[in-house]
Amino acid sequence: GYRDSVQVLHTDTMSRVSHYLKSWFLVDFLATVPSLLMHILLFIYGSSIARQLFWLTLSPLIRSPRLYAQLSMLRRMEAHLKSSWLSSVAALLELFMLPVTFSHLSACALWALGRSNLEADPSVSSWIKMGIDLTNDPGALQAVPIGERYM
């Protein structure tokens, strides 16, 4: 559900759908469709079109303002908690998300760096090239031992 401007809680399905279509649907649509389009074009034209489609990989960043909305919702929820135990659990979950978020952003940065190095010198062997080769061959990932897949 959601609360309107006079703080009335709306829980019926049609009201929630209408609210979503008026609020975050366009943001989600604009963040999802370019990525989907990029995957379709890569499937059709192969990696020759990848450089022209780079800007489409940034489309999920359109959803970033949603993180702020979720954080403000979490703060409101935490303010209404009566139990100190629940408040502690909420704070621990928030702290747990920091390293997860940092790890994700670091992995994205390393992928981008490795990808740019691979594009600069395609003859160099790299973990990204191996990953791309594995994804192009459907059965290749199963041939790699599980302990070596992500190293």
C-alpha cells in the first residue's frame, strides 16, 4: 500500500496500480527497456555493435532516486518501532547493506576497467575475455570446475 497526501493508507489493488503508474512506472520503464533493447540488439548483431550501445548500459542508474525513497521509508519505519530490539536489527541490516553496495560498485568498476583494457588490446588474455567466451558457448560454463568459475 501507500499513503496519499493526507496520510490515508491505500491497500486495494487498483489504487496501488494507479499510484504506481503515476509515480515510478515511467522511471522503471525507462531504466528497463534500454537494457532489454541492448540485449536484443547484441543477440541479433553480435559484439560489433557493443561500442555504440554503451550508453544503454547506464540506463539502470535512472532508478537511483528510488534508493532515496526507500531510505526515507526505512527511516519512517524505524521511527515508529516500539522495540529497541527491532531498531537494532534495522540498524544492523542497514550496516550490512554498506559493504554489499560497495562490493557491487567495486565489481562494476573493475568490470568496466577490464573491459576497456580488453577493447584496447584484444590479444591479451583476461578474466573478462574468458567470461565472454564462456557465455557465448552454452555448455562451456558447466565444463569449468565450480571452484574456478568466479576466480
